[in-house]
Amino acid sequence: VVYNPIEYQAQEKIKNDIIHIGFIGRLVSLKWVDLLIQALSWLQDKERNCTIVWDGSEREKLEQLVIDLSLENRIVFVGADDRNNWLHKFDVFVNPSYQEGLPTTVVEALLAKCIVVATDVGWTNEISDQKDLILVQPGEVESIKAGILEAFEVLDQSGASLELVQERFGVEEAVEKYFRVLSK
């Protein structure tokens, strides 16, 4: 298997006073960001903030859900922005998508040393087998909540997948594999 290489320039990790959860992606129904917001509403007693980065057709609906759940002091929407401006600020990255191929943001979040909670869809399970990638069942608020709680417990595992992901998705590795295949 030759994965598409991903060039990611990691920035120095920000040390947060309280856990900072993040999502980066299009705000459309198949990303199931509403399930992330619902999962966070069940974690009222936990110290954390969440930043949702990007825009899309579901943004107004999601912002209203945040208001309805009284989470406006915990969840903020920042609109379209470069993910490099955010990944190094997150302790936990959540990808609650219904459908993915191989999600680039999950790879980049692991390269940024985030603990990642992602739905077990597409080829997400091929990205890493380390403790900093927590796979959850798609479409289940309880599963996302459990994954986030597990992430809180393994924050010390941040960066566990770094070398594996750098090797698996690095440009040099992809070029070498392509060369081997083409030279046969």
C-alpha cells in the first residue's frame, strides 16, 4: 500500500490550562459535528473548551444547537482558517464523520501530537495502532463521549504515533514505494 504523502509542518505544541478539544472540517451533515456537540453537552462537569474550525451549510444549525445546549461559553466557531493555525493548540482532536476515505485531518492531528478520537470509518483504522488514536463507532453520541473520556485519560500518550505516521505518510516513504513498484 502506498499512501498519499502528507506534508505537515508541525508547530510547537501549546500547553493549555484546561483541555482544548478541536474539530476541523466542513460543517456539513456527513461530518456529524452535531454528535460531537451533543457528546460535549454530556461532559458539563469536565474542564474543557472546544473550537470548531471551518464553515459550511450546517454552521447556523450547529451554532443554534450550541445555544440550545447552553454551551456557548465552551464551544466557539472560528470559521474557515488554515488548520496549521489550530492543530498545535488542541489537546484532543475529534473527527465524528459518517464517511471518510483516509482523513487527512486525522493524520495531521497525530503529527501535531493531538490525542485523536475518530469514527472507525473508511481507512481511519490504518493510520495508527497507538493509544493516541481512539476509534469510536460512527453515529453514536455515547461512543463519541466515551472516546473523549478515554482521550482525557491518555493525554500523556500525546505523540505516540508520531514516528509511525511520519514514516507511513511521509513524502520520502511514498516516493520510495512508488519507485519500487514502478521499477519492477
